[in-house]
Amino acid sequence: MFVALDCFAPPEFRPLTAPLELPDANVKCSQSRPCKELGRLFACGRPCFFGDAIEQRTRPSLWRYSSAKRSTFVVAKAQDAATSEQAINVQPRTEWLQKSFAIRPRARGCHLISREIQDALNPEIGRFRVGIAHIFLQHTSASLTINENADPTVQSDMENSLNRIVPEFGERGASLYEHDSEGSDDMPAHVKTALLGNSLTIPITSGRLNMGIWQGIWFCEHRNYGGPRRVVVTLHGEAVPS
């Protein structure tokens, strides 16, 4: 459907077969003023009466100039009304989504959980074309971080390094912490969590977490027997309606 729009006359409908072209800078409308916005809606000294409303309704990509009526600018729609309405209905929109789930129990140490997180977010994350995923661990004795995803010895080296930085005991097994009612591994776990953190923010691209090729999500269990851990993931971005 082609909609012919006159700057200051009522709209009219007419089929056009002329080649697609944009007017040059010297083309003038009925008000004898140069067009201000070539290739878009043309303002003639003051805003055209159809203005942004027509642009938002039809979302045209090309505009035609009718030589038969120099004050008429024509919106060329490539689809019929039904197809256009259907296309508008599937336009992406900004959306929030939140999901909570448990990470299975793991031994003390650093563990790669990228696949587990991605699987837990499917299929909902697949609707997001672009956005942000905020991953939050609801505990104070375990951590989340992003690090090497290829060589598992990096994970064991990291655990050993953390144990040297935050030892569980002093010389000859002496206690280093006042808070020891929950076990000797508890207070060091709190310190390690404070160092690494318990949340991550990762970009979403085309329905997947967009990390570097060597990056992975690590879950660091700092207790000897931590049990299952709860995670809350919040997704925000441009999503296709379900």
C-alpha cells in the first residue's frame, strides 16, 4: 500500500510505479522553502501536519517525491497492512526477567559452572537479543568470579593461592580468628568471599552470555561442606515477546 501525504492538504491514496528516488536539496514544497530533512519527513519552515505520528506508525525506510505534485511526499510501504501489523507485534521490547535456582553441592575449591548457569537460564535467555545478566549468589561463604575456562590446573592453583592468602590456622595450629563457632573453615570463607565477591554482571548477545573465548564462570566453594547454593539471576534487555 502506498500512502500519498501532502504537506498541507488532506492525505490521498495513489499507486506509484516511478523509480525510488530522494529529492535533491533544491526541491521546494508548496511553501517555497527548501526541505529540511532529506530522505525523511520533510518540514517546510514549520513542522508538517503528519510529522512523527506517521513515521512511528509506518516506520518507512525510503521516501518518494512525486513530480506531478511537488508538494506531495509519498511513503512507500513494502508490505501490506496485515503483514505490517504482524511485524509490529514481534518488535523487540525492553524486558525484565528474574530466575532463582540451586547450584549442586561441590567440594571445597574452584569450579567451572558456565554451562550449568546457561542451561538454567534456558529457554528464557534465548529471547534476549541484547542485554545484561546479573548473577547473584545468596551466600557469604562462597564466591563467584570469571576466570580461565580451559586448564583445570588454574582452578587448583587458585584454591591454593587463596589458602595461602587467607590461612585457616596460624603457626603450630594456632587459631587466627575470634569467630570460630561454626568451624575453623568458616571465617576464612567469609574473608575469601569478601575478596572475590558474590555477584557478576555479564552481557547478553543473541540469547547467550557473551564472554571471552577463554573466560568462564567460576563458583568458589570456601567451606569444607557447603551444600547446595542458591543463585538469583536477573535479565534485562531487548527481548522478543514470547
